[in-house]
Amino acid sequence: MFSDLRGFTPIGEHYGDDVAGLGQYMNGYMDAISQPMIENKGMIIKYVGDASMHIHGAPIEDPNHARTMVRVGLEMLDRVDEYTKIMEAKGLPPAAMGWGCNSGIGFIGEMGSTDRHGYDILGDMVSTAARLEARCKAYGVLCIIGAETYNRTRDDFFYLMLDNLQPKGKTVADLIYTALRTKGNDYSKDQEQHEAMHDLYKAKKFDEAADLCKQLKGSFGGQMDKYYKIWIERCEFMKQQDLPPNWNGEWIATEK
């Protein structure tokens, strides 16, 4: 799993030359996102500025590591929401985050240079997870889950399919998903409409898909409103494309 702070610019602008204050703010944010990782026996691989990378399943074995990872991601969002309320009560800018995750085979252990090394993980599924996190803004969602993680946890969380994405640098497309926080709400009818919208999109009925996106705004407690705005623009763009007869909804990313 990779995570990244959203909206750092206004936070940095608020503090200006008060780098000590900015450091204190960021330490509080890092506490908020790290506590769920540690409480669920995840391994924090690294922090890079306002970003983080962590894994589940090693070095502490977890047979349900995919499920743990998604649950931790949703808990991280809740903790950041709580942190934001505290900061806003003090007149400080809000914090927000996005995260992406993926599951698969990786090489885990000590690696690096001869003189400096540490516990790390390498593998194709790692680079895919990083690219998924980087696409959160492009889809207007807080998290993106890779196909393998979804396949292992599809009955454990409330998922919506986002796209059939071919990330930059990859040669094949795969389905990507987002997980929503339902907070006890029944979104099943909205989910059916969402799936119907994607069926229209795959059938190249872009006007009908866009109309359904407009109807879906406000559904899921508003969690998908940014996505539907973006998807309406996608439909308009796809109308202008010369798509092959065997097109199956694939989208080739031109940026990371």
C-alpha cells in the first residue's frame, strides 16, 4: 500500500517560514495514518516526505493480508478525518489522503547498497500499487484497489469498479476498484446503477452513460461525485475516438 497527503500546498502556505509548526502538523498527520498500520501488524517500509509505503503479511505472517490491508486503508481515512476536525478547530488547514494497494508476489527482505541497506520489497505488483495510488486524483476517489486485492476480498468490503486501466509502463489493462465507507448505509441500488452505467460505457453508448452519471451524483453519500464529473468528461472524449470493434472499455494511461 502507498499513501499520499492531499492538499499540501495550502498547508505549506499557511505555515510559511514556520517550518517547526509545519513539522509538528506533519508529525500529527503521520501519527494518524501510521497507527492503523501498526495496530494491525503492518510493516512500515518507508516515509518519503508526506507519502508512506507499507505491507502486510511480512515479516509477521498474515494469511488474510489482503483483507487486513484494505481494512487498514479505510481506517487510515477515518483517522485522517478525525485529525482534520482537530486541526480545523484550531483554525488550521484540513488534511486529506489518498491510497492505492495491490497484492501479489514480491521479493521482501534486506536490500540496498553494500554500505546502506534496509528492509524493503520489490516486484511488479509493487510498482502497480504505486501507480494506482498516483491515479486517485485522476479518478476523484480516495483509494484505488488492484484487481488481485479485489479478487481476494470482494466479499469483505463495498467495492465499485472504476475502470479497465492500463497503467503507464504496463502492456495489459486490468480492472481497478475503489472501496467506500458505507457507515451502515445500504447502497445496493446505487451500486446496480453504477454497474449499469459501466455496461453502457462498454457498449459505446456514451451519451446514455453520461446521463446516468448525472443521475448518480449525490449517491453513495456524495463519495463518488468527483468521479462522475470526471466520467462525464471521459464519455464526451470517447465519443470522439475511433474505437475498434473489440474494444472492451480499456483506458491507456499516459501519465503515472
